[in-house]
Amino acid sequence: GRDQGRSVFEYEEEQSDLLRHESRLKYLRRRMDKHRDRRQQLFDRRDLSDEDKRRMLYRMTEDRDTMLTEMLEIMADIRKDRSVYEQLFGRSE
């Protein structure tokens, strides 16, 4: 009933930082999955020289590093949001 609806609202308020970033994190997770698949496909290719594979892997690694940096920025935002929430409303247990 009403108490249950209030609990959901409170949960959403407490988790709003995560919920706000959820779609971006899912997008990055899908990109990381594709990166791992492409990396494995690259390793399995027999038509490329080792030098060509190294060059391609280097570019792929740069792309992966960009994704990881973005993930770290999102996690820092979440920690900052939680800190502000806890300062305003106290720590939720």
C-alpha cells in the first residue's frame, strides 16, 4: 500500500545517483563486451602479421582506456553524489 510506495520512493532517492548513471554504465558494459570479442577475433586471425595485430591491438587498447576513464569518472560522480546525499540526509543503512 502506501508504505510500500513510500519505500520505493525512498529507495529511488537513495539510489538516484546509480539510477542516473545506469544507462551510461550499461552502454559502456556493452562496448567493453564488444571490445573483448573484437580483441579475441583479432588474436584468432591468421591473415594478419603479428605487426599488424600489434598496431590494431594498440588502437583497440586506446579505445578501451577511454571507456575505462569514463567509467572511473562516473564512479567518482556517484561517490560525490552519495557524499552530498549523506551530508544532507544522513547515512542510510
